[in-house]
Amino acid sequence: MGTAGLADFDLLEKKITQAAEYIEKLKAAKKQIEDTNNELKEKLDSIYIKNEELTKELRHLKKENKGKKDLEKTREELNSKIEEMLAKLEELDI
């Protein structure tokens, strides 16, 4: 093999080495992307779970609020009836 053939072989070896290094960089980048993707999926799952918890809590609070409004309405009705009864008692002048 002459010097030209050896130079071509050295060039080929250099290109193969560069390609191998580039492939290693791509593998590392892919691993990093996969790790980041997995981390984001975990965060998203956590957000979904928290959202479900908050939705349940909101429903519960709405029910409580409705119950309080119903109690307030009942209290107002009772107060009105008591006032009517007191007014009738006053009319009797006992």
C-alpha cells in the first residue's frame, strides 16, 4: 500500500472516529431528553392528581356554602315567623 492509500486510510479512520464521537454525543443528548421527558411526565401526573384533589375540595366547599345559605334562609324564615307571632301576641294585649 502506497502513501496515498495510507493517507486515504488515515482519513477514513479519522471520519469514522468523528462519526463515532458524534453518535456518542447524540446518545447522550437522547438520554438527557428522555430523562427530562420522564421528569416532566411525573410533574404532569402530579399536577393532574393535585387538580383532582382541588376539584373535590371545591365541590365540598360549594356544598358547604349551599348548606350555609340554606341555613341562613331557614334562620331568616324563622325570624320572620317569630316576629309575626310576637306581633300577634302584642295585638292580643295580654
